[in-house]
Amino acid sequence: MQAIKFRAAIAAVALAAFVAAPAASAKTADAPVTEAELADHIRILASDAFEGRAPGTEGEDRTIAYIVGEWAKAGLEAVPGSTTPWLQPVPFVETQALGGTAKFKVNGRDFALANDGIILTGRDPSVSLPGVPAVFVGYGVDGAGKVNADVKGKLAIMLFDNAPFGDKLPRYRERRQMLADAGASAVLVIATDAVPWTTLRESAGAKAMRLASAKPGAPITGFLSPEAADALLKKAGQDGGAAREAAKSPDYKGAALPVTVDLAAQSAIRPFASNNVIAKLPGAKPDGKAVLFLGHWDHLGICEPEGTADRICNGAVDNASGIAVLIEVAKRLGSGVRPDRDIYFMATTAEEKGLLGAHYFADHPVVPLSDITVALNVDTIAISPRGTPVATIGRGKPAYDAVVRDAATKLGRTLDEDGEADAFIQRQDGWALGAKGVTSLMVGGSFSDMKLLEAFLGSDYHTAADNFSDKIPLGGAAEDADLHVALGRAFADTKRWPGK
């Protein structure tokens, strides 16, 4: 009943906004996006009333109602034939660890790890795994990206980061799943300085999400602190530093350990649905190809423990700023000269949980993926001031790069082509679409100035401090919004872009 009321409310918001939408005028130039316009949206989306925009909460309902209302006013329409107008329901399973134990034996003798050196989560409400043999698998895959050891029925102990292979290897979640697919009974990931152990410990009781349609992970997963991992390896006759060094070889085959472990874990399991928001700006001369703009609407919700002065992770920069840009881009494209091609706008759910909404869309597209000539992702865009050069995540296809260069140059922007932004290619929604063959780009200044970006990532990012304030630099975001309007027009122009 609640879901029906929610859908009815969305339809009412969209209808009211559509009726109130101004008629499109025959403007020849798009009005520049202003900092004030972006600030108005961010101030609302990152307000405490939205409770941090966590999927499956009342904050989601408010977020979707706001996005739908603004997009309807811009002239966008629900995607024809969709079962739930404006929305693509995405089924999830939420897991919260309630407790767990690990009793190790090394060469048949009990070996106790410090309680604060291990974190366990069960896939099911209650899991018990006695006498599981252990194997250290390094990064879990070899240089060719294949599982590098026999892990069937075993505990696989895996390193977290991608070093020394970089983006040539999948991120740890994907490697962990590959080990589960190969039959691992449990996977423990050794933490690194990239994710401090104290941070992992604090999140031990947090709720994790996966797509209901996803492959099941290993029955038990978790993390080991670097100190706990080294102590276990040492007791098993291995030197932790030497083991990590050996794992750097692309031919590394893992190392069986004289270790068994009794594992048990209890978890709370909750199935629920969240939503991608998808809308369409019909083209004036559609030719079967389409442009897709996307950005994630979700953030971390109520993220701090009770008693904390500020418990809400509002996500002003990440990613209320991106949604603000998508709203203003939609308004320009919807009110100016109508582009030739259809243009779709999508606000994804659960990006913060591993690009889950984008992956679901890629697996269940409401627009044929082969029709999407380019996907333009907008995320964490309020970082840099005006005049910041334009970087592109996903560059390397000459025809696409030329369109970006031309659009940026006409707006007086310079290009940053040093490649530093490439490090973030797997950390944004475009990665899910790119894996399905859709050319996906992330264009703008935020990923050009690494000092500014790293300052944000090392401070307010994913904390309750990511609030709206006048200190957020919106000049670069406004320039990037203008650039996306130009890119939308260029890629939707049947004469300027052939629709690859």
C-alpha cells in the first residue's frame, strides 16, 4: 500500500510540474547556468529533511519527488512503456552483521587473533563453517585476471588493493566475488592504509547492500587488520612482507597455509526495493540513437551513532551537486531549440554501495544499450573554481575526444590530458555501462585539479561534514553544467555526430 501511495504521489508531482512547465521557446543560445541556480537545488537536496538520501528510506521518497518535479518542469517525460512511470524499481537485499566468531588452528594448535583484528559478515541469517582450510591468495587473481588458486571449500585470504596491477585488475569487491564463484567458503580481505582499520571497525555493524539478482557471495566474508594478518601468516611460517611481495608476480598461484578455522556469523537480512529515476526528452528528429545523462542521487543517510551532534551525511558535493547540474542541463535542453535525438536523464540509486543502480540498469535497460551513442556521468562536481581545465574520465576514442575538445574550446575552456583522472574510472557509474560496451564519459574540472579533489576526499567526503555552505565552489560546477549542455547538443545533433 505504501508503494502505491508513493507512486501516486510521484505521478501527482510530475503532472503538476508538467502543467506548470513553460512552453519551449525558439532560443538560439542557451542561458548560462548560474551558481545561484545550482545552490538552490543543492541546499534542498542536502538539507536534513532529506536525511542523507539513503536508499529505501523516506529520504529517498523526498529525493525522487524533487527530481521528478524539476525534470517535469523542464519538459522531460516518463519513459514510454515503463511499468512505473519515471521509476525503475531496483530490488535489493540489505545485510547487517550482528556478530561472528573465528577460531583458528595453526598446525593443529589453537591460535587466537585479537578480537579487534577481524570483522565477519554472514550471507544468511546464521552461518556455521567448521574446520575450513585457509589459503593466502594474494590479490586473488593472476595477471590475466583469472582466479589464481584452488579455493573450493576454503578460506581465501586476499589483499585489498589493486597494486601493483592498477586498473588492470578488478576492484576488491569483484575479486572477492570471483573467489566466491570459484567455490570459496569464506573470503577475508586484508585491509590497507587506503581504508584505515579504525574506519572499517567503526562500520562493522553498518548495513551492506547487494542486488537481489546478484550472484551469491561467499557464505562468510570479512576483513583482517594488517597486524592480524601478519600475525596469522607468521604463525603459519610465512613472512607477511615477503608474501605480499611474492603476490605482485602476475604468475602468483597462492600459498596453502597449515591453518584451519571454525567460522560462525549471524546477520539481519532485509529485502527491499529502491529506484532509479529515468526520464526522456523526445528528440525533434529521432534517428534511433540517444544521449544519456546520469548521476547518482543517493548518499549515506544517517551515518553517525546516536549522541553525535550531527548524525546525517547530507552529501552536498557527493552528489547533490551532480543532480543539481542534471536538473539545470535538462532545463536548458528542454526549453531551447529541441535537439534532434532523444535525450535520456537518469538519477541512479545505490552508487555509494558499489554502482548498484547503474549495474542494474545496464543489466535491465529501459533503453536499448545499443541505442545509447554516449553516456555522460555527472558526479561530485562542486570541487573546482571557474577556469579549471577540463579532464575526461573515459577518454581515448578519438571521435569522442574531438567532440569534447570542440565543445570545451568554444566555451573558452582548456583541456587537461595528463591522465590523472583515469584513476577514478572504476569508481563512477559510467563504469557499469562501459562494461556493457556503452561509451561512457565523465567530463569536467573536478577531476582535473587533483589537489582540490584529494583535499575533499581527505576531509568532508563521506562524512557528516559534506553539508551545503557558501564555501562550496560552484563556479566550476556552473561552467561544467554549461559544458554538458553543449555536449548534449553536440551528441544529439544528427549532422554533427553520426551516432556511433
